[in-house]
Amino acid sequence: MKKYILIRMYFSVCCGRTSTAYIERKQAVMKQLSDKDFTKSHALLRESNRCMVGGVSSPVRAFNSVGGRPFLAESGKGSRLRDVDGNEYIDYVLSWGPLAMGHAYPAVVEAVQKAMESGSSFGVTNESEIRLAERIAAQFKSIDLVRFVNSGTEAVMSAVRLARAFVGCDYVVKVEGGYHGHSDSMLVKAGSGLAARGIPNSPGVPNDTTKTTIVIPYNDLNAAKEVFDECGDDIACLIIEPLPGNMGLVLPDSGYLEGLRQLTKWSGSLLIFDEVMSGFRAHIPGAQQRYKVKPDITILGKVIGGGLPVGAYGGPAEIMAMMAPEGPVYQAGTLSGNPLAMAAGIATLDALLQEGVFASMESRMLDLCKGIKDAAKETGVPVYQTRVGSMGCTFFNESGVGNYSDAASSNTETYAKFFWGMLRRGVYLPPSQFETYFMSAAHTDADIDKTLQAACDTLKDL
Ligand code: HOZ
């Protein structure tokens, strides 16, 4: 109980909820939004707070890091998201990435409806699993065999277990600000919601679990070398988002990923690429293709589920054969390979892989990012803009951002003002500086023009 009270105190200090700055920020936000009606959202939020922890099913949705209260979603179509008060936004969050074809893409809707009519879950293998696995293996040179699960968290947890069993030791190396879902061993100096709240580790994770997790800064090959020199024999795997998207979007320095590939090879450890975010977004099929580095195990999620809950991990047959029922490493799931999710994933990939689709998303993201950078320059607001494929991020930072400590030095107050200014003008960006925004195939040139106009006006107001 005592520990619980201390943790509560720790959280209120971390989040600064009672500070004058927090109250002032909230008041400023409310003033900025006075011309938008959120009556129904706020009424539902009061209800959700009575029956759901923090009123949400996932922390960043509470908008804590930008202050103010979140809206509640009613529906989405194409590039647009509509809230329960009838406000419409050009959506660059896209359910945090999965909706590569946009909201309610007709082929996805039709595929899911059709699958539903044949039954929603069987608990035995269904042909749709084979078809999605085939598509993934055909795209990724590093993957022979796939195992489907229901989320990226599950895929990471299982892949780390697989790596430990395959290599025969326990240590796992991860990157500061890298986010790999919320399994215990990965909640050490993680990005996303933890970065937004400035929490290094989560209470409730036993010290013994994280003792075997070694954290290195991103883009620092010397730091990685030191760790591998010192304890390379005990390292089962190095897990990394090759293109980190959970500390904002940070790009790998030239040679960094190749260097990690060499280190892991020399020490006999596995290299795991977490491409939950970058898969089918950094490139087709992912960051490993863009940067020409082949991992041992790949983690996927988001786009391969087309908006339904899917995670997957895959690799060469030699490694994957360690998994039950072929091998001794156990992992199972009642809804794994669920036919509705498989159908959504297949329809999404089939549409996205059509000639020119990804290229046009990429070129729109390029226009958007270039436009924001130009507007910031014109208005004298210092930003550091990153973009790869259909992913982008605007850091309010005078210097470059190459790792987590750079990202953490960004001006989050200014990001919060930018977020609300854009929302007021009908553009929904991630409600945290430490996330990535996404383009869909449904976004049009007119959407980009409207977004850039909103960005110019908002930046002028900052
Ligand atoms: N992990 C997601 C952001 N990178 C957040 C998911 C959510 O809150 O929906």
C-alpha cells in the first residue's frame, strides 16, 4: 500500500498535473479551442472515466502530453476522421499507422464482411492465414516462416523467447527510446507513452526481469561495440526498430544498422528488427529493404492487419523451427490467425502493393514534410523535420535529432500548441511529440494543401 502511494506521488510529479504550468497550458488549450464544440466528446469522456482506467484503452489516447481533453471518434472514411460532435479532421494518425489505405477502404470492408459471414474464429488453421503468410514471405527476403499473434507486444515477447532459446543465453540489448510493446523485459527506457510521460521504467516490472536487458543509445555504434566486447557471449539478441518511430521518427546514421548486423553476427547473437511501424511504411516491404540490412527475426504488426488486431514474427526456417509444435519453445493464442484480421491484412496488402500506390503516398508525405519545413523557416520557428516513406515527424528542436536524448530535448510545450492549433484547423496529428505521423493512399493533394495552410497559420500563431 505504502509503495502504491509513493508510486501515485511519483506519477503526479512526473506528469506535472498539479503544477501551475500544467494548469496554464490547459487553459491556453481550452482558449484556443473555444470555437470548436466538443460537448458530446467531453460528456462521453466523463462516462469513460467512470468505467475505464483513465477513460482510455491505451495511455497516449488520453492526450496527457499535449494537455487538454481528447475527442472521441465516431467514424472514419478515407483520409478523414470524424468525432462524436461532428468535427472532421484530416487524419495523419490513422489508428497509429495500420490504415495504409485510409479508413473503411471498400476492399477491406468487403473482405472483412465476407469473412464474417463464414464465421469469425475457428481455432483451427484457415486458408486466409496461409495466404497472408505467403504474401509476407514473398515480400521479405529474411522470412521463410511466419507465426501470427494478435499484437506487436505478443510478437516481440515471443521473438525474444525464441532468440533466447535459439542462442542459449539470456541477455537482450535494446535501444533507449525504442518501444517494443509492453512485455516486462522491454519496458526499460522505452519510447511512446513512456517517453511522453518521462518514465524510464514501469513499476510492477520485477528487477530480475530487467537485469538481463541492456540499453544502448541509438545511432552510437561505439556504445554497441563496447557492450558486445564486454558481454557478447551472453547476448541472445539485439532488438531494434531499425527506423525508430516511438521517440518521434529518428533516422539511422549511415552504416549504423550494418554495424549492428556485423556485431551480432560476430557474437553469435540474433538481430531482431521490430518493423511493427516501419513495415510497409518505410519502404516496400520495410526498413530492412530500404537500408539493405537483413535481420534474423522480423516483427510485424499494424499494416499487415489493415486495422484489425494482428502481430507476427518471422524468420528463416532454421530459427522458426524452434517454435512449438515443431520445436520446444512454447507460444499459443486462441484468436491468433483470426480470419477477419487475415482478410483485412490481405485486402490491405493487395491494394498497397499495386503499382504506384506506395510511391504516391511517399511523394505526398515528401510534399507535406517539405511544406512544413518551409513554413517553419518562413515563420522563424525552429523545427527538425524527418521523413521516410509514408512516415514523418516534426520535432520542435533547434538541433538535429539522432537519438532519444536529442528527441527528449525537443520543446514539447510548442509541440502541444502546434497539435491543438492544427486540430482546431481540422488536422489530426499524434497527440505527443514522441510519435510518428502517417500518410494513407486515401490522402489527396487537396488534403496536403489544406494541411499546409493549417500548418502555416498555426506556426504563425506560436
Ligand atoms: N503504441 C502506439 C503508439 N506508438 C499507441 C497505440 C495506441 O494508443 O493506440
